[in-house]
Amino acid sequence: MSFLRLWLTGYFSPIQLIEHLKSKPAPQWGIFASLLRGILDSLLIYLPVSLMGRVPPTPSYLSFVPTERYYFALIWIAPFVLLTEMLMGSVIIHVILRLMGRHSDIDQIINVNGMSALIVGAVLVLWDWVFFALGVADQYILGISHLVIALWAVAILAIGLRRILSVPLWLSIVLSITIIPAGLPFAMMFMRSPF
């Protein structure tokens, strides 16, 4: 199954996605998926809002990037920030599993985590523009809606941990949820709400 078909499979059958993902090159497909998710954000979110002259609602924490140019900077840094966040989450899962004395495969975790980020991230791009079209300009409501939609990524990752690494379902869910608050401080440092 091609990368594109596998990506589309994730929208209607996460179990089938995981079954096919087992045999794909790991961690290459997960890393590529995560970078692609970042590129989608860069080109379809941050480039347009930069061209619109919008300014982020939260000031820049990076002294070398002025707030009024931050969306332009995100065009270039978003893919790497999102990749780093995905890798951090994957490492956290791997380390917790190893500390518990369980079998783990970091390459497979990266593949599943990267694909789930792409599947859900592409939907978030569309969601953000729907949010903007409705005239709702509140970064907190948008952020909360992202967390709700992220439960879909939690489900995909939990299925992957269960089916590929034989992690008990309860632990798969806990690990998948754990990486959300673990990655939030890093994301808050670099990323900005587009609206």
C-alpha cells in the first residue's frame, strides 16, 4: 500500500492503517508523515495568515523574532517544531515502556505517532479555516477544540501500541494521553494560534 493510500486509510479504518503500517519502513514513514504535517501547517495556515498581515495573539518568546513577523517565521520552523514534538512524545512512550520492563520498538512508535499526527493534523488545518470562516477569533476556544480533536490521534496511537507492541489497552490509552501534556510546554514556546 502506498503512503497516500495508507494516509487515507487512517480516516476510515485506524485498525487497517496499523496493520499495514507494521510492514512499512520504520521510522522513515513516521518522520516523513510528521514533516508533511508540518509542511501542511506552514503552507496552508502560516503562509496565508502571514500574507494577510495578521499578528499572533501571544507575543513571541524568541528574542530574535519580532511578534509581528512570527507567522512568517513559523512558515520555516513549524515543520521542525512539530517533528521534534512528535519525536519527544515517541521517546517518552518508549522510555516508560522500557522502565516498566516491557518490550518496545522506538521505530514503530515513531511510525504510528507520525502517521497519527498527519492524519489528525490535516483535519486540524481544515478545522482552523472553518473556525476562521465562522468568525470565531478566540485562541483558547480553538486550542480546546484542538485538544478534543487530538483524542482521535490518541485512539490511533493506542491501537498501534496495542496491535504492534502488545501493550495492554489501558496502558496504551494512558501512554497516548500522557504525551499531550508532556509536549504542551514545548509547543507553547514555539507555536502560535493562527486566529
